[in-house]
Amino acid sequence: MSTPPRLDEPSAFKATLREAMHYWEPRRIVYNVVLALVVIGWLAFTWPQFLPALTVQDLLTLLVLALAANACYCSAYLAETAMRRSPFRTPWLHARWMLWLAGTLFAVALAWYWIADEIYPYVG
């Protein structure tokens, strides 16, 4: 295993953050598209019932939930920084897609639950 980079130097930390952004930010787009498809799917398959929920207040709530989902996505940077500093750096670089997949599936499950249990029963 390779020696982890020292992050106590500002240039090393910037390089680590730049590399993390290069990996994680393109995947954020896919993450957001997947979550948007969950919401669009619920709207499409339950259209008549969800029509009353399309108010400005509910759309603002949806915006806040989307921002929260993106804030949670940022936790990948914590894992990235920690793993790049660990002796498991090389295996991490090959397996971090599993963290993305698990996080995306968890976010889908949360979105599905939130719509099915917290929103849908009270619509219409």
C-alpha cells in the first residue's frame, strides 16, 4: 500500500480536495437525476392525487429537501479525505464507487419513504 499524503500542508490538502471534487462532483449530477426520477415517478403514477400538493409552499418544501439531500451528499468528502489519509488509500480509490452506490440507494429509500409515508397520505 502506498504512503498516504500528508494533509497538514495546505497544498496537499488542496490537491486532495481537488481530486475528491474531480471524482464526486460528476456523480452528484447522476445522484440528483436519480432522486428527481423518484419524485417525478411518484407524481406521474399518482397524478390526480398529487395535483393539490403542487402549491408554492409544497414546492419550497421540496426545494429544502433537495438542498438537504445535497448537503448529505457532501459527507462523501469526509470519507474521501479520511480514506486518502489511511493506509487503505489504494483499495479505497478502486472501491469508492460502492460508497456512491450505497449512498444513492439510501437516498432513494429515504425519498421513497418520505413521499409514501409523510406526503402521499395527506395529499388530497
